[in-house]
Amino acid sequence: MKNRVVITGLGVVAPNGVGIQEFTNAIKSGTSGITFHQQLKDKGFSCCIGGIPEVSEEKINEYLTPLQLRGFNSTSILYGCMAGIDAWKDAGFSVNENSTLDYDSGLIFGVGTSGIEKFREAIYKIDAQNVRRLGSTSVVQTMASGISAYLGGILGFGNQVTTNSSACTTGTEAILMGFDRIKNGKAKIMLVGGASDSSLYTWGGFDAMRVMTYKHNETPEKGSRPMSLSASGFVPGSGAGALVLESLESALERKATIYAEVLGGNINSGGQRNGGTLTAPNAEAVQKCITDAVLDAGVTTDAIDVINGHLTATSKDALEIENWAKALQRKGNNFPFINSLKSHIGHCLAASGAIESVASVLQIKEQFVFPNINCEDVHPEILGFISSDKIPTKLIEKEVAVLAKASFGFGDVNACVIFKKYSDKHKTQ
């Protein structure tokens, strides 16, 4: 018998809301978190807009101690710690530095780049022959597993504590990795998520690739336009999302609040074959990822009420819709409702799947479909597969029983997870 896995805690640090309540209000109202940033213009960026969470020094001090903040310079670790700690508390647990080591709990927290500002700081000190002035935290702030290292110590986890990194698939992949660990009885609780820093040194490479929009520097809130005919590239974003996954047995024993159930999912790769490249998806593999996720979840394609897509506001949006239509064998009015959080907050890279999964779970818990913004002019190629009324531009309050969330990343890698409204009548597959 495999364990059923449920979600008992959420945390989020997003450009349009820090904390679950603020974030929920923002996605319901279609509030954009995209703003203009003078520093991008000063550095010669074509795209001078982006999504950066608003976090005050006072807020930071609620999560990290003065000792931890000494020489600290990593927004990805900061965002990850904030979202992770909030999710842990939301699940009903306390944060105590003197707590007993918990061998039943672990974490998988993904990242694309970590502490790139700290790297830059280190490079300048080394070039100036000031190696001894790097400080004792330069390693932990720049290693990929920095977030997991910080959170694992703050929360006292004794199970697997690690980091995954699969470009824009990272956050969704982390959820499925934690899900598998609990399902197979290797852990009772896993804190999972993803984070991405707000450094212009991370965003600069994408600007150089010319995949980010340059047309909305004067109108930042209009810049992120997934599924739109007038989309001109993605808008960079940053932040973190975190979810507490728990065996159903453990959650019921604790009488924990259950947001939703993770039914299953799939992770695969297109192998950069059949049209797939380092930066473009193999459509056949994407479709297989979706169909295998549905199969693993033990539901039918007709059961899916809502899709939270990857949908970045690039030329690949129409292909993604085509892949969903073919994988689910649903078109036109029979297509599920679909939305893209990137219209609100931009593309948060390694954090995108985690933040978007938090938004997905909130839709199930509170029974609504959040609106797409900047999508009044749906791309005609998309309308060849889906009716325009399935791309809501206003909040819809409706029953959401099953939701599919997918992420597709550089390297031709894919992940799809199926969430469901919790019911004690569901049988373990």
C-alpha cells in the first residue's frame, strides 16, 4: 500500500504578495506585481521591468537572526527561508532552535542560481587580493544547496535535506520528488518548493537572449502577456513558494488543515530530439509528460477542471496549448479552464513552478479560478484549440476538484503534477 499525500501548509513570497493572505487577494483581483526598475535601465537592459517581492528590513528580521544576517547577500536564500518557514508554521508546527531532531521530516528546495550577488562580491574581493575578507558564510550562501542548508538547520530536519535544479521546471519537480518520498514511506513530511533571486546578474542573460519584452518599460503592468497576440517576450520575476507535503495518516492524526491532495504526476525529458533543443520543447515529450501524469494520478482527462500552465508570453504559448489539447484530447468548449500566473508576476524562473503551485492549491481550497490579465487579445493560433471563454479574464467562483499544473524548462525538461480537492472517499491507487 502506498501512502496518500496531502498538502497541509503553504508559504509564498511573490512580487504581488508576501504571505498567503496578501497573495490570495492579489491573484483573485488580478493584481500585477510587475514594476519598472531604474537599475535595469542604468545597466543598459532592454527590458527594464520585473517582479520583485517587497520585503522590508523589519520583515527580514522576523525570519533570520542577526548572526545569520551578518554578511548576508542572497535574495534567493532569503525568499526561500521566508516561504519555507511560513509554510511550516501554516501547517501547525513551531520554529524552535532547540527542538528535537526530526527524522520523519525533510525538505527538497530547488533553485536555479543561488547567491549570485555574493558570488559577485567574492569575485571583487579575490581580484583585490582580499581572500581572507570573504567571510565565513560565502560558501553556504553561494552553494546551490544554500537554501536547504539554512532551512534544514532552522527547522531541525533529520530526513533528506537537499536541493534540485532543473531550470524553470525546478519548483514543480521538487513537489513530485517530495511526493514520491512520502508515498513510498521514506518520510512522513516533506517541505518542498523553489526560489529565485532578484539579481540583475541572473536576468541579464535572458535580456541578452532577447526573450524578454522591451515594449512595456513605460507600462510595466501590461508587460507580461501570456497567450496574447501582442505578447513580446517574458517579464522576469523572483521570489519563492513552499508547500508542506504530509502523509494523510500523519495529517489526520494531527488534525491538520488539508488544502488539497497530490494525486500523482510525472517528470520526463524530450532529450533535445524531435524538435526539442536546449531552449525549446520536444512536443511529443511534453504530451507524454501530461498523459503519464494523468495516468499516475489515476484520473481521467475529462476530470481535469483547471490547468495552470507554464505559459510564459513567448512564441511557445500556442504550442503549449496545442500540447495540452492533444494530450488531454479536449478542444474548444470541452477544454478545461486555463490560466497563467505569469501574467500577474512575470516568470519567476526556478521559483515559478512552486509559486504557481501555491496559487493552484489555493484555487482548489477556496474554489475559484483566478483571472488571466493582459489577455484581451488571445492569439488566433490558440483559439484554434480552445474557446476564448476558457481563458478567464475575470475571477470565476466555481467547483475545482482536479487541477493540472505543469512546468517546462531549459534543457527540454518537463514536469506535471495533479492536485485534487481532498476527500476521505478517495481510494489509494
